[in-house]
Amino acid sequence: MRILLLTDLFPPEMTGGAGRVAALQTRALRELGHEVHVLTTSREATSSPDIQVDGISVHRLPVAYPMRWQSYLSLYNPIVSRRISHFFDTLSPDIVHAHNIHAYLTYHSLVQAHQRNWPVVLTAHDTMTMTYQKFDEFIDPSHYEIPDHFEYRVNPWDQLRRQRFRYFPLRNALIRRVVRHNVDALISPSHALLDVLAANRVQACRMIHLPNGIDPSEFSTTSEDRHQFRIDNDLVGRQIVLVAGRINQAKGGRQIVEALELIVNQVPGAVLLILAKPDGYAQTMLSIAESRGIRQYIRFAGWLSGEQLAAAFGAADVCVVPSVYFDNFPTVNLEAMAASTPVVATCFGGSREVVVDHETGFIVNPYATDSLADQVIRLLTDDALRTEMGSRSRQRILEDYDWLNQARKLVAIYQQI
């Protein structure tokens, strides 16, 4: 099968979770014997348009514009549309699979593919089909329990208040129309996102739940690997609480620092290890920590990849995912669990579909920082529980989230449409 994948960002460009998922998916499809081509974008006009990434043909369109126009140009950009049309003329795929296209490749690319009678699949990695930013308006920060039900309907007035002059009243209606008439199957990695889409009337011909996969072998480490990571980062004898991925307010930066104060009171050997650089919002976290007298308990390891990333997850005693917005399907959960590290994860979004509460980790409301701290402390102080949960985590990844198994399910979806 010849597959064309569309995504705004793809390695070697700096990518978030969606770009990494798309890259792993292309590798898995190629491993299964399929021919995969990628159409993506670059902010640099001088970048080479055609490159090979892990044996995959990647074509990059130079696209850049002031992001204040995103609500308009993400729907239709005439310059980008012409470039996409020219590229489409060179290829005749059996299926077109789009990932995040709500910044540069535009939703009109789905229309262009549909007009050529190509089957179209869209994976929704977040709520950007109906929001302009991180979706958190359904959360009440003053309520510390874990709700059984959320009101996911997006409030246009709240969007207008936040976006002001960037707000485009027809944006969401136009996106719904494009999806309804041009997408044969919309895939969501979480049931929670399917609920959000339904609440906001985003509907394709087929609405399908298919979780992202991960290559477990990439996170298999030896005791020597883990010990060397601790030596290299001056962490020997410390108990590591790991935070990985983007660091910002929505990812729960304040909440984990507030919880850290409680954690180190009970476990003085604990340290918060952040896999990011100490810049941007990290400086705000450090200021909070300084005011609470716990600055010395925070370390930064920078952006890691490959064996170093696997060693970091393997060396950690617990991984924390404290997002305070709708975090659809954090890849960090899969990475930590593949490394046999238990996770304390947010109740907002799809984490509780992956992390089985009290079996492979704990689900918490991050705004309840005392509860967040309690569950981390419990894992740090109970070696048997931590080992048991870590083992169950790894087994769950092998059984339910293996990258090749998920890719086979994806191919079955392609064949159905």
C-alpha cells in the first residue's frame, strides 16, 4: 500500500508529541512493508525540499507567516494550496493520512486530497479542531476531586475573550464542514477526545478510537545504563521524580513544584529531574522553588533522545504527568511505562485510559497538590509497590501499545475505507 502522510512538523524539525507519533508510525508502516511518503513543512526557505528520514521520503514545503493570522490561514492559504497541488500531481497514493495540519498545511489540504478521490484519514492529537489554545475551560481549579464527567462543550465567548482580535467566528464551523465532507475516518488516540469531538459536533464518516503505539525495545535498559545515567547527572543515591516533555503552566509546572515541597519533607533524598532546558517557563518554576526554599531539589537534564532518553526513564523512580488542561494522550506515559517506571498522571484528558489507577500508577487531580505529593511519596517509599507497578506498566505496553500491533490495526482501517 502506498501511504501519504501529512503533518505540519516532522523530524528533523523540532516536533511535539504529534510529530513524534507520526514519525514512529511511518517507521512502523515501513517495517510492515508499506511504501510511505511524508509531506511536511519547514520555516526555513533554504531548507532542502526532499530528504530521507529513516528511509522515508520526506518532502518539505517552506511555510512561514505571523501566527496572529493562524485562525484564517490554517483553513486556507492560497500559496500553500498551490504548492500542495503541485506535489499531489507527482504522487498517486492509496490513502492519505493527516496528523496535525492546523497551522501550516491547512485544512484545505484535506479538501484537495478528497477532490482527487483519495481516501482521507485524520488523526486528532488535540482539541485544536474546536479551540485556539490549550483546552482547560471545563476544569474548575477550586475542585480537588477527580470528576466522573466533564462538560466538554467549548464556549465561544470564552474563546473570544482569550483570543480577542485573533478570533474568527466562522473558524470552527468551517473546520466541522471540512471534516464532515472530506474525511473518511477520524482517529482519536483516546476515548476522552472522542467525547470532546462529539460535544462540539466534529464528525467524520467514521469516528475511530486507536491509541498511539510505542516501540518498547527503545526503552529497554540495563542496570549499568541506568547507573551510568545517575553518575553522569550526579544523582547517585537520590530518588528521582521525573518530568519530561514541554514545560509550561498548562503542563502543571506550578503544581509539581508545590507538590515537591511536600515530597522532600517526607523524602529528603528526592529530586525533581526535568528533561528540558532551564529556560522559558522553567525560570518561573525555579522562582517558585526559590521562594519555598527547595531550589536545590530541582535538576535539568536538557532535551534527551535515543539511549540517553531511555536511560533517564529507566533510572527514574516515578514519572509525573501533572497537566492542568485536556492532555489528550501524553506520549510520556507510554515512554515511562515502557521503561518499567510507574506514572502519577493527570485526570484531565486521556491519561487514565493508559495508566491504570492503583495498578500501573496513580491518577490524580493535579490541583490537589497534597494528593499528588502523597502518591509520589507512596511510590518513593515502597520499593515493592514501585517494582510491582513498574513491571505491570511494562507488560501493559507490550500487550496493548506495541507500535507494530497498532500499525497493523491502522492498516486494517485503511483497508476498510
